[in-house]
Amino acid sequence: MRGPVLYFGVLAVAGLALSGFFLSEAGRAKVHQVSHDILSPVYRLVGWGREQATGLQDRVHSGEEALAELKALREERAKLATENSLLRGREEEIARLREMMAFKKDSSYRLLAARVVERDPSNWWNAVIIDRGYDDDPALKAGDQPVVSPRGVVGKTTTVGRFTTRVILLVDENCKISAVSESSRSRGIVQGSTAINGGKPQCRFSFIAREFELSVGERVFTTGLGGTFPANLLIGTVVDAPPLSTERNFGLYRDGTVQPTVDMNDLQDVFVILGLK
């Protein structure tokens, strides 16, 4: 549309310009006025087209800038999220190491610090491998030594190698500990259980004399009997203490359920008890 209008406008103006040579001064002024009037719509149309083209170019440029800024912001957010995650991990590790150092300092036992380096997914609740062997301390060769953390009992050593040692966990059925409850002084045997409750393994607290009143919420400790675990190591908390009935606890003994205070699902750093200081 703009092409034909401009073309005819130019022709008209050219004609008027040629005719201006044969006109007086007033005539030429009139011709200029008429040509300006003829070309005014053309000028306006051309100006509008330029504005539209410039506006479109500006909008495209602004859109590209916005997309680039959005991409940069997303990258920055991802970077900050990664850095925050790393910082939280370092803070947790520092807090854990401080807890370990304080526990070792206050303990009356000679402790060998170790880190869990392997765990069999098919035997997740049974055993772990720690990075200490008899090369680190010949006393490890004895085997059946308590493994603990600042939170409580973890398990005991079994197979000892030169650089690593296998640890059977508290929640394994083959781990049995003579135990006593804190409040009622109920004595019995804490033994690992394969039953999983909400992803958290538990232990059976059995062979408790009928006359004892086991209570939910009371803590359970080692008695020191049995030769493996010294006395007063925290095992866990009673989470189930069924009353005497014909269906359960009807014989010479009663039993209950103990939740270990150590998170067996997140074992990282532990101590092997090698004896008294």
C-alpha cells in the first residue's frame, strides 16, 4: 500500500515542480504548499512505519534481554542452592565431629574412632564395615568388642581384618545384650528384630520377670553382664510395653519393644571400645 501511494505522490510532486519553472513567485509558493499537502500523508505513513519497525526491534531486543536475565537468575539460583547444600553438609559434619570429640574426651573408656566405609544393601540392618583393623590397634584382634556412638550402642565387632572390621549391628537377631530399664529396673535381654516399623528397626526386650512394670518412654541401658558390653551404655527407649494378658506375657516373663537411640539408617562415625582408659 505504501509503495503505490509514495510512487504517485512523488510523480505528482515532480509534475508540480516542473510546472513551477513557468510560474511566478506566488505561484511557486502555491505549488510548494500543494506538494507539501500531497506528501504529508506519505510522510506520516513512512514515519509510522519507522516507529513500528523500531518498536518491534526494541521489543525483540527487550525480550531477548529478559530471557537472558531469567536464564542467568536460574543459573544463579541453582548455584546458590548447591552452595547452601554443601554448607549444610559441612555444618552437620562439623557438629557430628564435635559431638564425637566431646564424647571421647568425657568417656572413661579407651575409644578407637572409625568410619563406616561399606554397607551391604541386601543386609542393610545386619552389619557394616569400618575402616579400622588390627594394623590400627592390635587390641581389635580380640573381637566381640562394643561399638558405640555418642547416641548409644551400635553393635559389636566380629570379623577383624588387617585394615577393616565387620560390625554386627544392635538390630541384628544375632546381637544379644543384657539390659536394664532406667526407671522400673526391669532386667532382660535386648535382641535385634528383623521386623521393620516405618523404616526404623527395633529390638525385643524379653525375659523380663513378671513382677516388673515396664513403662513406655523409659530408657534402657547395658548391665555389664555377659562379658562384651560394659555397664551403663545407652541402648534405646521403650516404645511398647504390653500388659500381662492371656494373649501375651502370660508365662514366667513379660517383654516389650525398644527403639535404638542410634539412627541405624545413617551410620557414619563410630567408636570401638578397647577397654578402660
